[in-house]
Amino acid sequence: MSKSSWLDRVRHLRLVVRRAVATLQAGSLQSIFKGAGLAFEEVRHYQPGDDVRMIDWNVTARLGHPYVKRFVEERELRIYFVLDLSGSQMIGSSHLHKRDVAAEIIALLCLAGLRQGDSLGLVTFTTGIQKYLPPRRGIRHALRLIYESLYADPRQLGTDLNKALQFTAKIARRRSVVVVLSDFLDLNWQGSLDRLAHRHDVYAIRTHAPLDAHLPDAGLLALNDIETGQIRFVDSTHALDSTSNTVVDLKKRKQLNWIPLGTQGNHVPQLLTALRQLRKSQRAAR
């Protein structure tokens, strides 16, 4: 992949970001992720309905009228992208794989975070951690993350999502946003995901393809497991949806923000719409 060709793709993604945001009338991506905390902004007159716990008693006593403190979210975010590079990510439709969807979403969010001055980090994994790029700011670092997401070659084809989540929990020492991009077709990751979501704002973006859920009704099929290389015989007439348990596991985790994105359709507007809806629900829950 030449430097000019992948930079052209990045420029295209920047254009996609602007068009998608304009179409959704979002104005900006600033309000998608919650800030790292609250920062004091001003003191103003108390109004009926204000939280009495926010009354500034010193100012109230000095001026003789009730005043409350107003806080806003800090916008300096630290965002970790956790990207699944395993063999199952290479399944998709005729023109787009699950890996393509995940990498493009990372590129879009990197470009959005770059505009907001966020610190961006990347963890790629298969059966082990393939690469870790610590969070940093700046366009050169963002472009490196985008390049790794789009074009990194996996050293193995298997998956160990649990190991990747545990690694992320160790390196993310302060409260952060963690975006996990995977098809979640693995075992024993639920506990690690719950612990990560207890401390951080976790967004589970589940990439999926039509073949994950439905096989063509063609009788007995010999299928090659892309991650293990083993041949498995499956009766496609009675094949079960392999993603159903995964979807249930993700849905029932209340602390988790989960977003399904498929290889069919326009996933960019779907992502932005889902993030805005999550943001509204977070504000309503306060």
C-alpha cells in the first residue's frame, strides 16, 4: 500500500465524516463521548428545580441570595481503540469485510477526536496483543493509528478477546473511553468486559456479516474454520444463529454501550445515529 493511496483514503474518510455529521445535523461530534470529569464553570442565581447540593454557601452568605455552582464536562478525553484482527474479521459481504468496517470506524472516530484534541490510543489483538500504541494527541499520531487499523497484518488468525480486555484494563489507569471493535465470537470475555465497563466508558461495536447468522440451505457443508484451519461439517438446514448468544450477552450488560454494525448498508450514519441516541439516554439518566 503506497503512502499516496492510503492518504487518499484518509482524505475520503474526512469527507465522509463531514458529510455524515451535516446530514444528521449533529453540528459536531463533541458531545458523543462523555468527558473525563466535571470542571467548574461559573456561579449563578439559584433557580427552582436546581439541585440544592450545588448551592455555593460561601457566595450565598456573602451576597444574601442563593447561588449554585455550575459544572461542565471536561473535553480532554483519553480514548482507547481495541481492534480484533482475527481471522473471523475477514468474513463479510462481496465488497466489505468486518475488518474493513471496524477499521473505517476507528479512522472516523480518530479524525473526530483529532478535531477535539483527544488523546488516542490503539490496541490490536488476535490470540495475543499484536500492537499497543499509547494515547497521544496530534495528527501524526492519529494517522499512524489509522494506518495500523486499515492495513496491519495479523500474526495469528485466532482470537483471545479476554486477554485483550485484561490488557486494556491494566494500561488504562485513569478513567477513559474504551471502544472495542470485534465480532465477539469468542468465549469467556464477559467478566473482563464487565470489570472494564465498571471503571471506564466502554463502547462495544459488534461487527457482523450475514454468514455469521445464516448459512445457505445447502444440506451438509464442509466448512474451513478460518481461525484454526480445521474442517467442520455443518448441516446448514438446521444451523443455528452463531451470534444469538453474543447479542444477548451484550444487551444485558447495563453499564455497556453496544452498537451492532454490519457489512451491508451504510454503517457510518448508523454509527453516528447510535452514538447520538446513547448520548441522549446518558443525559436523561442523570
